[in-house]
Amino acid sequence: MHCGSVHVIKHRKKNDVQRFMCKDCGKTFNDQSFSPMSRSNVETSKWLNYAKCMILGYSIRKLAKIVEVSVKTSFYMRHRILDAVRNYLGIGSVSGIVEMDETYLPESFKGNHQKSGFTIPRPSRKRGKEVKTRGISREQVCIATAIDRTGNIILEMVTKSRISSKDLERLYENRIDQDSSLCSDSHKSYIAFAKNHVSHHYRIPRGKHKTGVYHINHVNSLHSKFKNWIRPFNGVSTKYLSNYLYWFKWLQSFNDEKDLVKAKHLIVDSLTKLTDLRIDEYRGRMPNFV
């Protein structure tokens, strides 16, 4: 709990909710402490309804209206759940035949306002406008992706601009089996990475789709699904993008489940990993590059 001890006893009730006390540090807690619902005055039934509507991909404003909370509360409910899911899932690992590639999104400062003391480091873009700099530049966020044939996924922000072999090593070190067969394009960063980290490397030439049974179709398909999924959110602030990556990654694990089952899993998984999230932590949050 607070101190990591498992020596706890029952300690009275508050508003008909059983509390517990740690015998080592003396602090008390209930079964919602260290969860997205801790320190929240929102009813549990509303949290469950909120999770169900999140599965449907509703906007923060629409969720606020459905659940009958303020827009600000809706925002914090979403990110409390997603932060906990991110802690639960972790980065993950891949093995066997592994497809690797990267995709890019424009760096976004959505939600950062001058009244909070924030100064945007570049001229603002109108909604829907693309990055002005041609090619891959530091105005774009690189999302490195790996997927194996059993469906294990790694999906992380690693840098701005082009990916390098050092970025790949930092992300995939100890997360990819050395006996794996890597499938990628012919970019030099993957060639340098593969030399010391996998047993075989199959490079798919430009303009080609596959080399025998080796291809990068699955990872390209995953990127296409992700872009289509995130588009209705009308731009996600880069400092919150990691949460959306894990939201999408989590959804891939329950692709064939009904929405109600997904909602229950979302709440259960967010409660599984202990986390202590405070509103103040969101205001000064920085982008989570691995």
C-alpha cells in the first residue's frame, strides 16, 4: 500500500465503505485507493458508464454530457483511466517473426494555453493544416512499432524527426528475443540495429510487399488502423499521445469482444496496477518519449 507492505487489517467504515489500515506504517486506505477512482467524488456507476462510452471512442465533451460531469472532470477521468492502463500494459515484448516500422504524427501543443504561462515554440497551425516543413522534420513525432505473428505489440513515441539505430536500441533492448527474425524496410537504422540484436534480418525493398513469408504488411495495417482510429479526436496533444497509443494498443487485445465486456475489462485492468495520480501532475506533464 503506502509503504508497500501487505500486513493490513480492517479499520472502520466511512460512508459504508470498508477501510483498511497498514500495520507497518499506520496509514489507512480503501479498495479504491491508488486507483483512477481514488480521491474522486464521482460515483462508481458513472465510472463504469464512462469506461463503456470510452470504448465507443466518444469525445471528452460528449462523455461529459452522457455521464453528467463537467468537461474538466471528464478530461481527468479519461486520463486517470489511461494512465493506469499504461502502467498495467507496460511496453511489452515481441519474439519470433517480428515486423518493425515507424509512423509519424505532427507535434501538437493542443490544450496548452498562454494563460498558464506556456509559450508555443513555433507559429501555430490552423486545425487540419499539415506540417509546413517538407519530409520528416522535428515538427513530427516518431512512433516506433513492432508486432509479432502472435499479436504482441510495442507502440511507443521515441523521438522527433527521423528514427535512429540508437532510438531502436533504447526501445527494444531486452524486449525482442535474439532468436527472432526481423522484417523491416531497408532504412539504415534497422540494418544497424539488427546486426547485434536479432539472428536474421529480412529487408523488404522499396516498392516490394514481401520476400517469401516475410513482410511488413501487419505493421503497416496496424499503422493504418491507428491513424483511422485517432483521426476523430481532431489532434491529440503530444504530451498526452502516449496514453492514446496505449488506449489503441489495449483495444487491439479485445478486438473480438463485445463493448460491454471491453468496458468491464477496461475498469478491471485500470484497477490491477497500483497508481497514485493527482490532478496537479497533468498540468506540467511533458511528452513521454521512451
